[in-house]
Amino acid sequence: MSVRGKGKGRSSKGARSRTRGNARLVDEIAARLKQAESSARQEAARVRGLEKKLATLLARTAQKQPRNGRPRGLINLEASTVVNLEDWEKKIEEKYSLLCAKERDLEGLEEKIHGEIEKLLTEIKQRDLLLATREVEIKSLKHGLWSRLDELESQVTRHSSGKKAARFVSFLVDIGKKH
């Protein structure tokens, strides 16, 4: 008359499927984090490359000396064209400062993403713990119900005159088998 094994399989399957769903969510979040980290690393590498180019250009402009008594910072490109290197240097410095600001923003964003992921992982762990606790409570409740049914069945068998009670216990046992 014992059907306790059937009820256990279903509740643990549901918990396993929820756990798998949570695991998929964690995997998806981890994949997104890796993509964000990869993008941040690529952007940082690009910024470092631009910094090197900028340093090279600044070094070249510093090496240029004024020719033929022209003011410092002006170089003859063609006979009719003159370039003011000081303005270019200012523009390059502005762009460099903008790139540095973007890099700081990316680092801040990366830290924010890490914080959010840690928060999500903590929430998932809490939910898993809550699900496990509920599963234990359900198993305990089922165990209590089965022991009460066994007790009722033994009382009915002791009182052979109670045919209606025997049918009722049989009915309860059948319901327990289905669920």
C-alpha cells in the first residue's frame, strides 16, 4: 500500500528543472559579462594604440625646428599652405582627454556590470535555497500525510464493523496514489 516513492520524483523533477533554468540564466549572464569584458578590453587596447600614435606625433612635432626665421610651430607644406602645429596639438590633446574620459566611463560601466552580476548571482542562490527549503517542507508534509493515512488505515482494520470508514480510507489512499 505504500506509494510514497511516486510523489518524491515529481517534486524533485520540478526543482531540478527550475535549477536548470536558473543555471541557464547564470550561463547567459556570464556570457554577456564575458562579451562586455571583451569589448572593454578591445576598446582599452584601441585607446592605448591611439595614445602611442599621439605620443609619436607629439614627439615628431617637437623635433621640428623653425626654418628661415619663421615663427616656431609653422611648417611649410607647400609654397602657399601653412599649418599651425600649436592648434593641432591642442586639438590632439582635446581628443586624447575625450578618449581618456571614455575609457574611465567604460571602466565604470564594467564595474557596474560586475556589481549587477554579483547581485543577480546572490538572488539566484537565495532562490535556490528557498526552493530547497520548500522542497524539504513538502517532503515533510507528504511524510506526515502518509503516516496519518497509515494510522487511519490501521484504525479501520481494527474496527471491522466500519465499512464506510474503510471505503473512505481506501478512497484517500487512491487519491494519494494519483497525486
